[in-house]
Amino acid sequence: MAKTQLNVRVDEGTARAARERALARGMSVNRYIEELVRQDTGEVGHTFVEAAADFMKQYESVFADEFGADGDRPREGRR
């Protein structure tokens, strides 16, 4: 498969993390990033997002009852 060069700019902390993760997995940073993109765009990623959306749709009222419509704090009398 032909390769295309892609240049990206990230902050030093992100670059350091990418290098460390790639090294820990025994692969180049290029390969590590390529694998991350494949995972993100692959069937596993789509399946997870669809399942999470279905879960939230199914249990939306339960969360609203427990935490309120704004979702950031419990309603009176609940923990």
C-alpha cells in the first residue's frame, strides 16, 4: 500500500506521550498514530458509539430523574 506523508503539530506533552506509548508497544510513532486512527475509524469504534447512543437513549429518563435535567447535580433529597 502506498504511503502518504502527513505532518501534524502537537504540544510537547502530547508528542512525549506518543513517543512513550509507541516505545512501550515496540513500534514507531508513525505506526502508533496509524493504529490509533484505524481503531478510531474502524468498526469497533462505530459499534461502541452506537451502543453508547442506544444506552443513553434507553436510560435518558433515569439519568434525568437522578441528576436533574441539567445533569450536573442531584435533585433535592437524593445523593
